[in-house]
Amino acid sequence: MNLILFRALVLFFVMIPGSCYYAQIKDISPVLPSPVVYKRAKGNLYLPKKISLNKDAFPEHMIAQLDTLLEKIHALETVDTRGKAFIRLRKLKNVPKDFYSIAINDYVFISYSNEKSLFYALESFIQLIQTEEDIKYISKAFIQDYPKFEWRGLHLDVSRHFFTVAEIKKYLDIMAFYKLNIFHWHLTDDQGWRIEIKAFPKLTSIGAWRDSTIINHFTSEPRQYDNTVHGGYYTQEEVKEIIKYAQERYITIVPEIEMPGHSSAALAAYPEYSCNQKKQSVPGVWGVFDNIYCTKEETFVFLETILEEITDLFPGDYIHIGGDEAPKTNWEYCINCQKTIQDNALLNEKELQSYFIKRIDRFLLKKNKKLLGWDEILEGGLSPNAAVMSWRGMQGGIIAAKKSHYVVMTPGSHCYFDHYQSKSKSEPLAIGGYTSLEKVYNFNPIPSGLSSTEAGFILGGQANLWTEYIPDMNQLEYMAYPRAIALSQSLWCTDKPEFKSFSKMLYTYHFPLLDILEVNYSNSSLKPSIDFIGFNKGIRIKVNSKDSSDVFQTNISEDGISKNKTFTLKANHYFDVQAKKENTVKTTITFKNLKNSITSNVTLKNHLGLGAKITFETAPNPQYNYTQSVLTDGQYGMRPWRGHEWIGFDSDNIVFEIEFEKKKKIKTVNFSFLKSNGSWIYLPNELNIYKPSRKREKLFAKSTIKTEQTEIKINRRIRKLRFKISTHKKIPIGFPGEGHTPWTFLDEIEFN
Ligand SMILES: [Zn+2]
């Protein structure tokens, strides 16, 4: 291309509207995780189609990966040269661990401290390359970089759902692209044993397969199963292949073999190592099971034989042995377990768990390995060489660090990627919880209150992907990305940019990159939120966006007929939809942020009570108090229930008042309750509607509740109503949650 044409093109790009948006982020490095130092210089370095480098200076596998990514993302290739190379290298000494720097001037100059840091430099190099039409360039800059934490982990549960070798490799590829360096491979659990053990073939011939899997949330009733065989396992040859693949990406694999709990699959294959020795099948339902390993001598021989093969296979320092959620029910009644308690002068079953872990710890130590377990391994005393993975909050990690044990922080609040990432109704079914992208971004594995020496025992952090509700790779990527990039920011960056810059970087640069890499990421955390606020004339649709420059368009259809109303508004504006007699409003909002547009569909039910003011005398439980206006916003909650869009009470008497702006003729009031006994949510007993009065309340109507939808006739002109709902005092014996106060859940009260 000649220079004049080239300049004309550049000028053209500067003038298109999108590029002024781009100009705002120019001084932030496009590399994620964000480098420690990024200093922009004037001008760009334009890339040749063939990038020359001295291939002998790189490990072969590194060049192979560089070529693959350059070709796939940028349609560029490398070429070997003995002369002046486009990418030049220099090895450094006496710099921070895994340090590298890149100077981009008239060529690319990489300084690195070890092979791993050279790899990181190349990943950054690939992300630095920008495209405008067919022109590839890197902004001239100087980068200095090294990780803050040495443990930047991503976990994967392959037991609840099995993932193929090819899928694991893709998972590792994307991890490496974002400089995550620990792959915690959860290989065994109740619902499937997934690794070949030569000494015990039944672990995979029986333990790797289940006949059926539960459909919907496991608290849904009645329980339904898919009646389809699910399973699979990795042969030791495949495991070796994956280990090598991970090593070539500077990722250490931490295998997890669960004990003494979460062992149903192993015990289905070898029931002789359970307390009751009863035959059982591999379960297809989620949860915690009482049937765990018996602590008799034969079990230790069995487990140590398994661990012998595991330690021979995996080169990493750590072996994860689980240790979580092990009910002691069977141990209490087992002659063998009670004998172990007596023989070893233990106080109780908690100490027996500690004894169990200590024995395994001693064995691993002999094999030159370190034991890692979930924070339950603190129970009954921590084994001398054990490291703790703190998942039930950070407290377990704090206790362990204070006792000079190494810790990996993975609290459910910030690191459980099987939780929902937005409150949108279109999210796929998840286990529960809410872990937004921003929350992950703000994760700090060092809790306050630790001395600097104690904080030194915190190795880093990790996100966990439990796959009860993640059936395939598509959904796995949806749950993992972009949250895993936010995690990498929180674990790599010395001083990370503010969340707003990060989210812009995702939209403008990394989402398109993930598209090329064929990763099914979610953009739901960054979608503008849409509030539907009822008011007396209809519904007010308010769009809240993190970015004030966002522009969106709206199409509204009423009663299924599109009115072709198109609005173009600035963010944080609202518009009103007038209510008709009875109609359903479907709103499609298209959000335009450069190349990205997002559509949200919400069906709204118009009724006379929209926007009516609610005053609660009985406070809803703060955990289930979606918004104050949720009961009169024209929206119904999701079924199966997901925790959002519902108001939940945990008291046996619920009182509140609803007030309209002016008197209205109301014929009926329709209540919408939730019945989900598995979650201890029951229908209430009785509902009373009063005319409020300071002197004496007047009862308008009364009804017993038999179904989720209850209609009550009123037939009056009113302005204000008072409601009293009474429930069972306690959940009856024989029902889930027996003896506790039942939950009462409501999503909408419709006035017609
Ligand atoms: Zn036992």
C-alpha cells in the first residue's frame, strides 16, 4: 500500500464515530490481565505479514502456539531469520518472579527472566496487536509486567458432567491466553469417577457411569430424571497428554481425588470400602451423601494404591484430597470406625476425620507431594503439611494462615462461577447465588487482619466451576468467561484499572477476540439493567447503563401486535408505556455499544395496581428482597424459582399495606405465591384483606390458600388495602425442613 492511500485510510478511521470512542481507551493497555507498567509513546509500529524471529531462541511448542494464535486472530505468520529480527529477545537476571518487559519501537524487544515469562510476553504481544481494516499495528509503548500472586487458578468439575480431552484442551488454551496458571481438575465425586486407575478397573467400568441425571434444579418437585446414561473417563494415556498440553502452556494441574466424602461413585464400584458395604449405584442427583469411605485399614490400602498411581502421573507439587462435606452419620454407627477411634485414642468423629487426613498426608509426604484440601480439613486439627483451600468464606483460610499453613482463597462469595452472573431472566439455570463480574473484579485474596508474614501464606486465589447445572462446553464457557478474565485481573495486577475501563476493554477488544477464539462468553454482567417501574398509568421503562454514551433503541409490542415504536435515547432515560384495559407488553431493547447490540425481552402484565406503593409492616428477609416494587411491577418471577424477582418472608405472620394514587374500582385481587417444598417454601394458610383504619379495621375479604394463584373478589372503590397472611407456625414432620418456619414467597399482586 502506498503511503498516501495509507494516510487517507487512517484519516478515514479517525473520522468514523466509533473511533472517537476508541480514542478514550488508547492509553490503557489492551492486554488483559493489565500489565504492571504500560507507557504509551507516540506513533504505531505497523506489522509485516511475516513476522521475523530467531526460532532457535524459543522452545518449539511456544512457536507452534504463537503461529496458531497469530494465524487465527490476526492472519499473520512468523518466519525464521538469522539476521535482524522483528521480535528480539534478551534474558534478564535479578528481576521479580516471572518478570518480562516489551519495548515496542521500530521493532519488538522482549526481555524475559525465564521460559514461562517469555511465554507470558508472547501472549501479551498477541493481545497488543490492533486491527483497522486489514492494517495490523501495535501502539508504540513500553510494558513491564509480572504477576502479583503465584496461584491463579481455575477449577473444573468433570464428575457432575464429563468433558472430553478436546474440551479440556480448549479450556487450558483460554486459561493460558489470560495467564491463569493452575488447573484444579476435580476428577472424582459422587456422580462419577473420571480417571483410569490400573489397580482398580471397576472405578471406571462401574464408577464412571450413571443411569440417569436429575432435570431442573434439585430442589424442584417432583424430581424428574432424564433416563439417559451419562459418563466417561480419561485413560492414563489421555491424562499424560493433557498434562503435557498444560505444561506447554505453563499451567500446573492439581488433581483432586475426593475423600472421605463425595465418594459414592467409588463405593458403587467397591462397596467393601464403605461402612455398611451395601451395593449401590452411581447417583444421578446432586447433594451430600451419607455413604462415605469407612476408616478401616483396608480402605487406606485402597486409597493409597490409587494415590500411588495419581502421584506417579501428575508432576505438580500438590494433590487435592477434597475433605469437604463428609457427614459422620455412618461412622457413628460403624463398628470398624468406632474401633479406629478407640485404637487411636480419638475423642470423636471429627478427630477421626482429622486422623484420616493426617494418614493420607503422611503418605503423600513420602511421595514428595503436598496435601491440599477444602477448609473442612481444619476440623479436629490440621495436618502438619496440609494447605487449605478456603471456600466457606475466607475464615478457614485466615485460621490456616495464622497457623503458618499455605492457603488458596476461593470464597463462594467471589469465586463460585456456578452462581448466576446477572439478575436477568434469560440466564440459564444455575445452582443459585449471584456472583457478578464486578464482584469477581474486586476480589482480593488477602483479607484484612493478617500480618504481612501471615499474608505471605496466601498463595493466591481460584474460581471454581461445579458442573451440576453446567451440562456442556458451551455453558461452561458462558459461566467462566468473562468472569475468569476478571479473576485474572484480581490475581495478576499490582494495580488494576477501574472496573469501567476493564468493561470497556472487554467490549471493544476482548469480546471480539473471544469471538475469534470461538469462546461462548456471556455479556450479561455488562448489559444495561432495565427497570420496569409500575406507575398509575402504566409502566415506566428505565434503562440504567454503566456507560453514559450508550445508545439504545426500543421496540414495543402490545398484545402481540408490534406498534413499531422505536426510541433512540441516551442512557439513564426512561419512557412510559400507557396501560390499556388488559394487555401484555413485550419490550425489546437493543443496546448499541459500537459493534455490540443486546436484546432483552420482558413480558409485562398491565393491571390497575401497577406502581402502587407498598408499606411492609413485616420486613421481607433481606436475602430475598429483590426490589420494594417487585409486587406491583407487572412482572412474574421465574419458575423454577431462581431467587430473583421474588419477595421472601420467613415469619409466620406477614402484614403489609398497598396504596394507590387515587381511588380505584377494584373487582379482583390476584395473588401469586410460590410452592417449592424442597426449598422449604410453602403456600400460606390464610389471607385476609382489610380496609385500614386507625380505630377498627374492616374485613373486606378472606380466603384460604390452596394453589399458587389465588383470586379474591373485592368489588369496591378503594385507595388503600391492608393484607394479613398467616402461615403454618412450623413445617410439619415428614416434609422438607420439618420443624422450621416455612418460607413464603410472592412475586406479584394483580389488581383488576
Ligand atoms: Zn466405617
